[in-house]
Amino acid sequence: DVVLVSLSYHLTPAGFLFDNALSRLGCTVIPGGIGNSDLQLQMMRELGCTGYVGTPSFLMSLIRKAEEQGLNFTADFKLKKAIVSAEPLPPSLRQTFMETYGMTVANAYGTAEFGILAVDRGDGMPMSMQLLSEPIIQLLDPETGEPVAAGLPGEVVVTNFSRVYPLIRFGTGDMAVNVDPNPGQSKQEERSMVLVGRSGEAVKVRGMFVHPNQLRFAASQVPGVQGVQAVVTRPDLNDVLTLTAVVADGTGSEALAEGLKKAVTAVCRLRVDSVEFAISLPENAPGIVDGRMWK
């Protein structure tokens, strides 16, 4: 297989993690990284890529770009397999990949600290991720630290006894529902989980975590900006990041907006789509509002 890896290779391990695994399997790996959709689409076609690794939304954007160029994706491309990660894979989008474009799709869940922890091959309940046999994965009540019963949500907590990088009861911050077919007796690899969100304030946008403190720090670097709030939406399967900046008179210049965009991009490594201005934010307003729906 010839596989295009469209995950970041820069300051995050995701790209290298899949690159190394695919190379060990004997695949030819194209390290595409993130962005540059025109070039990645060209490489996918001209190099005859049969596999893709990246976010599902970016894969869909590549398909749509191909169709906008008058290409027939199923006829003009050889892509038949995809491993998607770093964001949820809605059942409707999986169905589109499989039925419309003839792909086999797997959804992988992992963290920077441990690598891949669970995989959804599409043969279980919708959006459920089957746990791997190792490392030790628990779903714990964030308040008590005790394991949650089947059907209840808990934080994904992982223990790895590696001599090189041991981590004991490491809280990932991800919340998931415990799916246990035989409570108290199932092996780890027989259990699954359904990811339902985050236990903290951080939100994942285009595969990258963003924390309100990062936004506040970035805003503090821009003279004239007194506060900031981010709103994440997902029209047409693409994450859109909009900032509301607090300024003295409620109006701001294009230069101020561009300065804030650059500051946030430098801190969060994410592109900001638009900036709005306001005199103030509501009292106790959250730093990030996640308005996305995963269907």
C-alpha cells in the first residue's frame, strides 16, 4: 500500500507514530502533514495512494476538492482504506466513505503519551471504540477515582509500566461511556468505550487541543485586547474557530484582528477563521464554547 499521512509531524507525535507503524508493515508512506490540500490531493492522485491516515474532515475536504475539479474520486483515485483519528467519526460520515466512495474505514483513538489505545472498525455499536489489550485502561469517576459501572461515563485513565516512560493512573481528560458485555469478568480487549467529551476545559479543534488559558495568554500579547472567547462550530464537516475579542469601544480594526489571529496561531498552532469584537463578555462566560454536533 501507498499511504498518505495527513497528521502533523511538527511538535506532536501523531504523524511519526503512524509513519513508523506503516513502515514496519512494508507500506510506502507519504508524510503529507497538515494543510496544503491542493498539493496533498495531487500527491494522492499522482502517486496512486491506496491508504489515508488523518482526520475524517480533512479526507472529506480532499474528496470534495477533487469533485470541484471535475474528477471522479472513485474512478480517478485508488484510495480504498482509511484510518482516521484526532476527532470523532460521525456514523453518517463513515457511511458516506463506505457506501459512496467504497472505502474501508477504521477510527483510532489515542494520546500523545501512549499512542493508540482503542480502535473502531465499524463492526460494533455506533462510535464505540474497542480497547486494545495494553496498556491498562480504566474508566474512572473523576470525583471519586473509582471505576464506573457499565453504561456510565468516566474519565479515560491509563497506566503504563514502561521502564522508559512509566505513567501510573494518568488521566487523559477524555470522558467515555463504559461498554462492558460481561461486567467484572471481561478482558480489557473485550470491552469498548464511547467517547462523549472532555472532563476539563480543553477542546480539540482540527485534531489539536486548545485550552482557554492558551487563548488568554495569546490575547494578552495583543495591545488593546482585554479578553477573548472562542466559539467552535462545524458547518459542512469542517471545524470553524471564531474568536470574540473584548475591546474598549466594542469595535476593532482589521489590523487588530490580524494581530490576534497571528498570536493565537503562534500559541495554539491553529488557524483562526474569523474575529468579532465586543465591549464585554457575559459574566462567567466560558473561554471556549463548543457548538459542534456529531451526527
